[in-house]
Amino acid sequence: MPIGSSIESGYFVSLSGIKYFIMADNEKNVTYIRTWDKNFLTPEGYSANTVWNKIKSKDCVEFYTLKSIDRKVILLKSGWKLLFKNQDFSNDSISICAYYGEDL
């Protein structure tokens, strides 16, 4: 079912039992993929259950903050990004989603 505006459309899909939200432009090119599904694994083996301090530095390209939504992002070598609540990282913090594409 399409969701969105005249610029991009969003779709909820299930592939191999994993739920995704996918955005596409007017030409139907995928511009963004997001999942909260606990069964999804990035090529590096991380999921929405991943605790930030379990991520290996060899798998990371960049770590930054999205101030607009108050979240931390870890960019993985595969291109997937893990999104975390922007909180005290001295405590364990579980990722809230994985996404591929432009930032939110």
C-alpha cells in the first residue's frame, strides 16, 4: 500500500519473512530501505537487537549524530546504518532500526 507524497512513495513489504519499509522515487527507483525486524541481519551480522558496544570497529565507516531526530548513527561498511537513541552511551543501548539510503 503506497504511503507518502507526490515526490516519493513508501511501501511496507515482507521479503523472506522480514518486514521492510521501502521508499521509491517517481521512476520506481528504490531510494531508502528501513527495517525494525529483529530477524534482519546486515551483511556484518548486526540486527535491531544489536547493542552498540558489540559493534566491531573493523565493520564501521563512520559514527555521527542526526540532531534533527536526536539519534546516533553507525555507518557500516556494507552501507547499512544502525540507528540508536541519542543517550548516554556508557550504558547499553539497543539499536532501534537498520536502514540503507539517505539520512532521515
